[in-house]
Amino acid sequence: MPEETPRPNIVLWSLLLAALAAWLGLDAVSVAPNRIVPGSGHSAAEVAGLPGLVASLVPALAVLWLAWRPTRERLRLALGLVVAMLAALPAWLALAAAELVDPALPQARMGIGGGVWVGLFLLLLALIELRTRLTLSRPLGWALLLVPLASLALCLSLWLEPLALRREYAGRSQQFLAAIGEHLLLVGSAVGLSLVIGVGLALAMRRWPRARELGFAVLNFLQTIPSLALFGLLLAPLAWLSARVDWLAALGVSGIGWAPALLALVGYSLLPMVRNTYVALEEVDPGVVDAARGMGMSRGQVFRQVRLPLALPVILEGIRITSVQAIGLTAVAALIGAGGLGTFIFQGLGQAAMDLVLLGALPILVMALAADALLGALTDLLRPGGAT
């Protein structure tokens, strides 16, 4: 039989062509003399000139050529080129800062334009596509990002002092670190409480079917309430309790702050936690449970040594979903004085300072991706057959 010709990787082609269009058609950076004056946009061609622009397109064109007749070896080479392009982006921004920012203006700053953001997003999607096609494990796929991250850290420390994001951080470094701590504390508390409550509710639903119907109805209803509306609904009762119960007031419980934020986050987190725990425990193979009972195990031993270990990967999947959801929702809690990284987002929106918005939004994105990667890798490891 004649050897089958490999089909083009249309997904990779689409991502790279879109990245090239964004790189060529959108402003790559903007430069402003200070924080108040709007910046003027500059294209990629203005930074390095036509020769530099052509040189920057060569790796992308090479990946397009490799994706036209993809083999495993070609996809590996394409993966290396995509990682190299990601690592080159910080160096390109350093070149742009040296070319465009006037050193005689100490308050001048350079913002990252749409061309770089869209190109970065599409290159990361291309990286995920190649990881999937090559069936690389999650940890190895995330380890590939260490090279671009090392390049970013080097450029930030040496050549990207005029970058607007860095300047926003430099003026708020102490508040930024405190906000990260507040954000993580709220998320960790909400996920921990929802895990304890969720497991208890799932066990009660398995024991009493009527509790299952009522429980899921209430949890589904909670999910339909908008976050700001739920914060508002909690304000009056918590303020009333704080005024009448001294020990709650001593703990800092009030109508605004961490208390309504924590209650709302727990409420939103319960549905995925309860649902995954209930389904995981219910779908354990009855034959395995019968075999364990036939060996003389008690009901508690069957649960601890058989049912729970087999259900653990699905329960961890619920924890993963809950964690990612809570990381995003905690940003909204800044509106009621709960602190966290959402403070920078809403301050930036009020001041029309998009770099300040990004200072709060980018760490939230990184936290969500890190939680998804770590818990996803742990889930894969605990599944039968190990990580893939």
C-alpha cells in the first residue's frame, strides 16, 4: 500500500496566520512621556525596521512550512520554534524600549500593544496544540514555559525599566504583595471550607435521596445569583449579626470586607464540589465494592480503602474547577472591601490606567493557570495508568 501523505495541521496554520496578521496589523507598543498623557502607538516595523521585521517572521513561516506536512519530528521542531518565539518576545520589547523611549524623559513609559498581546495569546494556543499532538505530559508541557519565563525575568531586570507594567509595580510593590496574600488567603479559605462542606453534603445526599434533590436545587439556585447581587444580599444580615453578637464583631465580621466575600465564594464553590464528589462516589464499580465486602471489610473500611481512593481523581477535578472559579471571583470581592488583586483592577478602571488593570489581572490569570496545571497533573497521576 502507498504511504499516506500527512494532512496539514489546520489548527496550527490558523493560529500562526492569525498571529502574523496581529503582529503586522496592530500596534506592537505604545510610548507616552508620562502616566497621564495617552501613548502613541508604534508598529513592529517601526521598532526594528523592515530587515528586523522580516527576520522576526522567519520562525513563524518555518512553523507554517513544518505544519504543512506534519510528522512527529517536524512537530517537535515546530514546538522548539514556538518556544523560541515566545522567549524572543521579551527581548523584542527590550529592543523597542531602547529604540523608542527617550532616556532624557525619566517619566516616559512604554505600554504593550495589541499586536504583542494577541500574538502572545495565539502562540500559547499553538504551544498547547503542539503539546496535544505530540501527547506530551502536562508537567512537560508547562516546563516548556520556563524558557520564555527566564527570558522575561532577565529582560525585566536589565532592560525593561521603562515598561509601564514594571513602573506600576514599582510604585505599589508593598500593596501588590499584600494583595496577593489576601487573594490567596480568601481563595484557600473558600476552597477548603467548600471541600469540607461539600464532602459532607455529598455523603448526606448518598444516604438520603430526598436530601439530594433539595440540595442540588438550592446549589443550582445559588449559581444563578450574580456575584454583586449576592454580596449585596449578605450585607444587611452580616451587619445585623455584627451589631448584636460581640464575638463576631471581634472577628471582624461586618457587612463589607472578608466575611461576605468568603460566604459568597463558598456558596459559589459548593455546586462543583458537591456534584463531583457525589458522582465520584456513586460511579465506583459495584463489583469492586462487593469484592471488598466479601473480603470482610466493614462499611467504613470499604469507604476509606476502596471507594474514596477510586473516587479521588474525580473529586480532585472538582477541587480544580472550584479553585479556578474562586481565583476569578475573588477579584470581584474587592468591590466590597475584601482586598486582593481586584483592588488594582478597579483602581485602574477608575483612573483609566490599563497598565494598573493589568497589574491586577495578569497575576490572577497566572494563579488560575497554575492551579489548573498543578491540580490537573495530580488528577492525571492518580487516575489508573498514571499521567499521560
